[in-house]
Amino acid sequence: GENVEQHPSTLSVQEGDSAVIKCTYSDSASNYFPWYKQELGKRPQLIIDIRSNVGEKKDQRIAVTLNKTAKHFSLHITETQPEDSAVYFCAASKDTGFQKLVFGTGTRLLVSP
Amino acid sequence: IAGITQAPTSQILAAGRRMTLRCTQDMRHNAMYWYRQDLGLGLRLIHYSNTAGTTGKGEVPDGYSVSRANTDDFPLTLASAVPSQTSVYFCASSDSYRVSGANVLTFGAGSRLTVL
């Protein structure tokens, strides 16, 4: 089955800096890669996702890149703000019909003012 | 407001007791899931259901059972709780019949369970 590894487990940056979180997956058949953000005490919420027919997707200050050959994908946050502080989870699955997402272990991002 | 409701919000339970965590959604999503969240281990799938009447085992199903009598409800039962089941439990749902966004999960607010 699918296995997703996520690094780093914690990441501290200064406000305005960029942050990068990396994930690798094992199943070459996976083609759907979402990222969820979980603020302290809250539920995880989808912030961005990418499918394997594209290599990069952007949404304002966040972007995700995908390298299918190397089986890794990354979340990039530019111009970080204190409200970006949260735990971020990557995940992977196939993208047809019902699938079970496999999550990474999470990255705690702390943005200091 | 459409979404997922979980109950209880938190519970302290003696080891050996039976406990049912409730999950109800009003979005008519066909798929529902139970995850547990533990520090350093991320979100791990316990059980899932693709449609009413069917269920399946996830990564960590031992000690848990589920049922899916209808589309809206997906309770998780711990038959005899043990301390290792201390965790935060999240119910989630998705509309896997969508052409786009079939696997986008909507999560409930979570249930914090402590087993002593």
C-alpha cells in the first residue's frame, strides 16, 4: 500500500520568509496529492491539491510542486505570516472514484513576528 | 450549516468500558471515514465506508468497529477501551462520485478521548 513520508516535522521561520515542506510517496499509481492545514485545536482543512497531470499549482501565497519521476511533492509558502502557523499534512491517493487518502505525519510550522 | 457533527467533544473513559463516538453529516456525502490523530503519527485511517451498508478496514482497525446504517451516520465503537486508544478522533466525509474533487475530505471538529 501507499506510504507517505513528510519532512521536516517542525519548521520555524521569521515573518516574511518562505517555508517549504516536502513529502515523498511510494505508490507510483498515486495521482492525487492534497495538502491540509490544521490550526491549533481545529479540524484539518484542504488548502491546495494537485493532480499528476500538472507539475505545479499556485494559489496566492501557496504553491505545490510535483515530481512524479522522483515521487515527491512539496508545499511552498511565500511571505509567511503569523496566521500561517499551523500543522500541515500532505497526503496521496489515486484520483478515480472512492479512494483512501494516506497522510504524512505532519509538519508544525511556526511563524514568528 | 452543512457539515459534520461529532459527539462527544471530549470524554474521559475508564479502561475496559465501551464507548461510541457519534458522527453525523448533512451533505449527503456517500463516503465517510474515521481517523485518529496522535502526535508524531499524523492522521491514521481506522475504518471507512464508501456507501450506506458497506464498511472497510483502514490502517489501524484493531479494537474499533463501525456501522453505516444510513448515509448520514457513521458511529465508531470501542468495545473495551484501552489506554493506547487515547487520541483525538476525526470523522470525515467526501463525495466520491464527483467528477472533480472526489477525494476532498470534510472533517468534523474532532472528539478527544482519554482512556485511563
